[in-house]
Amino acid sequence: MITIPDAEHDTLSLGERPLIVCDIDEVVLEFITPFQAFLVNHGHELQPRSFRLTGNIVRLADGSETAAEEVDRLLEAFFAEQDGWQTPVEAAADSLAELSGKADIVFLTAMPPRHRTIRRSLLSRHGFDYPMIATEAAKGPAVKALHGARDQPLVFIDDIFVNLHSVKAHVPETLLINLMANDTFRALAPHPGDGVDIASDWMHAVELISAHIGSTGA
């Protein structure tokens, strides 16, 4: 049995195959674009001035900065209603379906576990029937616990460099891929650093993963 600390997850059973651990927001499901629409619907606006939410969300009524506590409340409300807003990232479904013939796939989402059920339903609706882990804890320890002592190739895909480097610190042999759907905020993102491959889209990510799996002899 696989135990992931501070997380809620589907039944996890890995075979003797490579493992792809994949983030969800901005990687598999659109986040920035629907969240922008959600904010406008609630009287706020996300302005692309830097790669962060707090400080870049303002009130439509007067242009004043939305307080951090209000941003947290809006995010909570968005996750509670995500099934009415979020849609798949282009080519994500077909790409993962192709990769699933070569590797096991597990979703690892940095989302409050209390929203796991609604996200699970949303993913399944769009054909993403891969097991999911929901946790607000650091992703490095979660990936290490998931991968364990397996000697199969490991791939981790995420849009946030902190998560990528957390995995790098705990499982250094991992192929790390930075992928982000929203072009505007991707341009504002800091460089993910050495040891991280930047994928321009899912087609590029599939090329990187396939080459890695092949090079490791899987």
C-alpha cells in the first residue's frame, strides 16, 4: 500500500513501468483563463503584472488591490465551483492517453483535499481517468513516497518552479518538465532553473518524455 502523508488520494497501484507524476492546474486543466472569468463574475480582475495572484487581483469597482484574505476566499470559492469553470488544456487528453501506453500516470494536485471529490468528477468527465493525489504539502516528499525504491524511470510535470525543485531535491533522478498553458503568465514566470526542461506544449512534453523513457531502457 502506498502512503502519501497529508494527502487524500484514489487507490494507487503502480506496475513495473515508468511513472509520470503530473500536476493538474495549468497542465491538464486550464486554471488562469477560467479563474480570470470567475473573478470578473465576482467583481474582481486578475491583471498580468507579475507571476503571482496576490497583489495582481484588483476590485473592478475602484481598481483597489484585493486583500490577501479575500484572494484566499475567492480561490476557495473557485475550487468549490471548479467543475463549472475549468476545461482541459489543449492536447492534454490525447497526449496522456498516448503516454499511458508506455507508463503509469498519477495526478498530483496542490489543492485542498476537501475539494478532491469535485475535482475527481471533473477529471473523469473529460476522460482523465488516472489516479489523483490532492495535497497542500510539498510535492517532493509526496513524489518520493509514491515512487519509493522503484528503479523505473520517473517524470514530473508542473507549472511552478518551486514544485519542480522540491521534487529535484527529493528524487534527483527525475525528468523535470515545466509546462504551463496560459501564454501570458508563462511569459511572466521565472526561469525554472538548471535541470528542468521547458515544454512549449503537450506535443513537446510527449517528445521529451518519450526520449527519456527510451534512453533509460524502459
